[in-house]
Amino acid sequence: MANRLTFHVKKGDTVQVISGNHKGASGKVLAVLPKKSQVLVEGVRIIKKHSRKSQEHPQGAIIEREGPLHISNVKLLEQGETKAKGETKTKTKAKKKK
């Protein structure tokens, strides 16, 4: 069985950057990248990515998007909706008819 990594933040949580060039910035977690131990935070570490010509961008384009931050550089400020409401996932089995 593969080892599943667990982190202190997950998608939807509000976090604050505690070290690095973007120290003090905060935002919502858009994605967690467990293999690289990184997170994408909304509005933090905006990078410019050059895209090729396509139907959407006939001339090509420079697209701004969030870059990844190491997960150790963020701290949890507020948990996402599912934890805040106290909801938990439960499994129910179908009852057998006699």
C-alpha cells in the first residue's frame, strides 16, 4: 500500500506565508501538490507564463498565474468550509432484505 502524505493544510483553507519573498501575504489554498510538498495560494507568487499560439490566443499570450510555494512556508489561519461546519464523511451500507 502506498504511503499517503498528510499535511496541515488542504484545498479551501486560508493560509498566511510565514517566510520567503512573499512573507505576510495570505490567501486561499487553490491546490496541494503532495509529491513536491507544495501549495498554490490565491493571489500569492504571481508568475508570468508564456503560451504558444492557439485558437484562444491567436497571437500567443503572457498569462499570469499563481506559482507554487513550499508547504512549510505557510501557516493555517482558517480552515475550509467542511471542517468549520463540523461535517464529516460517513459511509453507509445498504441493508440486506430477508
